[in-house]
Amino acid sequence: MMYFLKTTFKYINLKNIFFATCIFIISVYLNLRFDNTDNSNVFLFLNGITGSGILTISAIFIAILPSSLLFYDDYNHNYLKNILTRMSIKKYFITRTLSTGFLGGLILSFLLLLLLLISLHFGKLPKSILNNMISGAFSSIYPNHKILYSIIFIINSFIFGFVFSILGMVTTLFWNNKYAPTIVTLIVYLFSEPLLSIINLGSLGFTNLFLYSENNLTTPLKINLEFFTILVLSIIVGYLKMKRLLKIND
């Protein structure tokens, strides 16, 4: 636990967190500026009702920028030799994975929570939007419990950031490059839906894991199962690749 806390906060890249925050602010501004719907209240944007989906794209950057390079830094700055003298590769991988996921989820969900608080402070909750109905997961909650719907949205964003920051970390094991998490994860994120549509599984596209309000076929169960599948595959593939990279056998 002590190593987890130390490794989570000691190697925080403040510059990347600053960039992630700037991306978030710009995304909010652009979506409010160019959306044709009534965006008199930021709350409408938070719930992802129509709009250009700018935050849907930028969310992947916000999730992976703060922490996905933690292993890359350990490996390329020769920190691993000292670390692995004090703990096993399995313990290191689990701790590094958890700290990466925690930071990725925390930054994204914190910014969304801050946006909700600001919108509630400076404006009123919308009385109606699209007949007070939306589609997708948790849609039955929205008409009468908008704040609860937003809290669920924020919780889901934490899981989103947790999973995709780990996926970003794993990419550095295959492409030892500091740009790998951003480029590779973005490509996988954006092109998963059109590729899955070929086999009639477009509803499982990764962008639907964040902006699920625009997908009629998405359910809470589907979202959680997809998150779980991506996470498990990322951890298994990442661990096996790390052992091979470091030439360590169990």
C-alpha cells in the first residue's frame, strides 16, 4: 500500500496534468460554442446531449496523459533495476497498473465533477431537453433525477479513465515511445466502432463507453462487461509482455 501511494503521487507529471486540464477546458468551450442546442447551462453539456462530441474524443487524452508513461519512465530511466531488487515483477506490475489507472480515472472524473459543481452554482437545472428524454444506458434516471444521472456519468468516467490509461500504459510495452499511449490508444479508441460494425457489433465501439447517451443499444451491463474485458485483456497481455521484455520467468 505504501509503495502504491508513493508511486501514485511521486511520479505525477504535473506538465501532462496541466495539458490534460487545458484540453478539457478547450473541449468544453468548443462544444458549448459550436453546439446548436440550448447550452445556456453547462449541465446540458455534461450529460452529453447531442453536440459535436468534442469531449468524447478529448476524453482519451485526458485519461492517458497524466499516468500512462509511468512504466515508460521507470524502464527508460533505469529505475526498474532498483525497484525489482525490493519486490517481485508481479507486485511491481500490479502496483504500477493500479497507480496508472487510479490517476487516469481521478483526473477525468475530477474535472467533470468540477464542471458539474460550476454549472450548478451559476445556473439552474434544465427543466426539459428533447422532451426530457434521452437514450442509452441509465436513460430512465435522467428525467426525474438529473443530478444522480450526472453522478453516474462521473463515476463511469472514472472507470473509463482507469481502463484506458492502463491500455495506454500497455502500448508502451510494445512501442517503447513516449507518444505511443496517445497515438495508438487514440487510433484504437476512434476506429473500434467502424471496425466492429463490420461484424454488426458497432454498439460496442469504445467511444460509446464514454458518451453512452447517444447509443440506443448500450446498457449498463454491456458497458461494464466491455470495460472488464478491455481491462483484463490489457493486464494479461501487458504482464506477459513485461516479463518477456525484462526476460523474467515466474
